[in-house]
Amino acid sequence: MKNYKMIICYDGTRYLGWEHQPGKDTIQGKIEQVLFRMCGEGEEVKVIGAGRTDAGVHARGMVANAVMETELTPDEIRNYLNRYLPEDIAVKEVREASERFHARYNAVGKTYRYTCFAGPVKSVFDRKYHTTLDKMPNVEKMQQAAEYLMGKHDYKSFCNNPQMKKSTIRVVDKIEIRAKSGYIHFTFHGTGFLRNMIRIMVGTLLEVGNGNMKPEQVKEIIDAKDRSQAGPMAPPEGLCLIEVDY
Amino acid sequence: MKNYKMIICYDGTRYLGWEHQPGKDTIQGKIEQVLFRMCGEGEEVKVIGAGRTDAGVHARGMVANAVMETELTPDEIRNYLNRYLPEDIAVKEVREASERFHARYNAVGKTYRYTCFAGPVKSVFDRKYHTTLDKMPNVEKMQQAAEYLMGKHDYKSFCNNPQMKKSTIRVVDKIEIRAKSGYIHFTFHGTGFLRNMIRIMVGTLLEVGNGNMKPEQVKEIIDAKDRSQAGPMAPPEGLCLIEVDY
């Protein structure tokens, strides 16, 4: 048995998210199915992802690992996966990893990008990979608000899991907001993120950008530790997991 | 009544092509429906396109004109269209044109791009806008073959309309083939193209690139004036109408 590290790309549009759910289309489920077949349909293959992405969220650099028994080389495993996976999931790389490598426990950082589009004419060809806004928000105000969101904080107000028993303290060391040709790209880097945290941060930043909230209010929202104080959750299609650090 | 010129973008994946067909989803049909409603559902509105694109073919710069009676400004017409058209059709620009402007008769040139992908890992996010190849063809050989295809020729061998009664002579003044990061982009410019002509030219060039045909054979194919001598028709999803010249 060897442990393999994989880098995976997917268009999450038609999936219920990363995590395996019996009878549902999920990315983890699709990959496990193909690997099970590849390994001769003996034992089940378990694929461990660096994290879970929500229904409709995309990834350009999801990392996962799987312990398997196979005679194929890593490149052959990659080719096998790409041949049998649906066209909206691709495996960019397969490498042999140390037996202790665990895609979730060993992840030390993640980069996510959220993309909005507010141009005068809707954008046809990448329409499934951004959220369309009615008007261009004030980017400078959102950048001011983002300053409060960065750092080490208790992000309870930005977590959609009311039963969360573990710590809701996280470190977000980068929030970059750039506007270009009608697009607004939000790039987040942190040690890890709570359930729906990025989408709630984006929803809150857009409230600021649309003038419904002052940048300083974001500080109060953090201090409140109360989900109802933050903005709405931005839709999934704008979100993409870009990279996982180890 | 005024004449309006429009520049239209569409993802042709789910359409039976540009041209109106009763009871079928076509791009012309969708636009005519919305304009009919916009003009108060009085007289039918006829949209004249610069040309027809096949089922599944895309456009970034289709040009069309329509003679209509409306109080809306050109920008308001554009916004109305973008609000009510499906998400895979967008109108980039609407301008008032001279009453004699005719999108088809006045077109003097067209640029099409055909995109193939032959990278080691399938490409997920733009998968509907290219044709995937099993292996990278020889670009230099295709460029040699393209030299024969350029110029003023009778392109009967590259026309899928056996009943074509009119002249099959056309001028193709540019065929550029570029490979980059696993993609191969074929750019064609000419005065006009016969039915399926670009897809048959690409299919023939790929035969050369895959070593099934010598570059010089393309000259013989042109001279034969016989469709059966040319290569197969490349699939529609790789093709996009980029620009129309007037």
C-alpha cells in the first residue's frame, strides 16, 4: 500500500460539494469510484481532501491523498483518473507521498479566490465562475473593511455552523481586493476557514462596498461573535479553492 | 423605424445554431423574441445576422441588424436585451446604423478562431470552448499545409453543401496556427466562408498534423474540387466567430 498525493481541479457547478454523500454527486465520491475500479474493486479507496468545498464551489488546486495498492505509476494513475472522471473534474498531478502525509491534518494554509462581475454587459463564457453584481461596489471602502477582517480573530460571526463546538479562532493573513475590466477578485489566504466563512466575509464586504455598511462596522461584527450581525452569504459560483500549502 | 447594428456574444453549446428555426432554440430566434416583446409585440422584428453559425458554434463578435420602432436609446436596447436574453447570449453593443446597413450584404471579411487542446491534463473550466485532441499534432507541418489553403481558390472540396449552386470561390487571406500551453489556436480571416468550410479545413489540417497526410496533399485536395478528398469536419465546440469587418 502506498500513499498518493493528488492535485485536483473541478467545476463544482453540478456537484453537491466535495464531500462524499451516498447516492449524491460529489467530487470525492466520483474520485473514490474511479480509484476503486482502478484498484480492482477489492477494498474501498478512501480519498482524504484538504478541506470540504460547498455545493457549487470550484477548485483549481484541491489537494487530496489516498492510500492504495496499485501497480500503476503516479502518471498512469493520473491518466486513468482523467480518462474515467467526468469532464468537469481533472487531476493535475499525482505523486507518491510519505505514508504519514494527510491532506487535511498537514495543510497549513489555503488560498481562495472569490470573483464578482459588474461590467456593463454580462460575461457569457465564464458565467459559471463568477457572481454577477448589479453595480460596481466601492473597492476602496471594501479594502478598508478588509483591514479589520485580517489578523487572528474569533470569526464566530462568519461561521454558518451554529453547533460548532471547536474553536472559531482563525488567522487570515491576506485579503486582497482587485478590480479589473468589470471583475472584482477577492483573494483570501489563511490557516484555515470555518464553514461558509469566505462567502460570509465576501457578502459582508459587498454590503460595505454597496454603501449599506461602514467599513468600521466590520470590527463590531467581529467583536459581536454573532452570525446575525454579519452580511449575507455570497453565492457559491464565485468561489474557487486556488491552493493548499503544506 | 430605425436600423440598429448589434454586436453579439454567445455560448452556442445548447443552440441549434444562429438561424431561426420554428420551435427550436436558436440565437437569432431568442433575440427576435426579446425584441418583439420590447417593441410592444406589434409587428415581428427580423434580425439579420452577418452569417449563420452551426449548432454548437460560439461567437464573440457576431454582428446583426434589425429595423425597429422603439423609443429606447441604443444603450437602453442593449440593457433590455441583456436583461431578458438567456445567460448564454449577451449583446455587447447596440448602435444606430444607416438605413441601408445590412449585416450580411455589407460584411467584407470575417475572423474565426478554432481552438484545440492537447495538454497532458484535460482543461476543466473552458472545456466547452475547445476540442480535445489525444496528442499534440505537428504544428509546423500544419503551417506548411495552411500555405496551400490560403489565397483565392475554389474551395468546393471544403464545402458541405452538395447542392451549392453559387460560386464556391473564396479568398482566405490569413491562416495563423499557434501552439501555447497545450492549446492550438487556428485563426482564419477571409471574405466569407462556405458551409462548414472552417471545420473541414481544421479537420484536414489536423490530418496533416497527425501524420496521416502530407502538407503538399492539401494542394491536390483543393484541385480535386471534391469534398470526399478533404479531411473530416472538426467538431463545432472549438469554433468561434471573432469579428466581422464592414
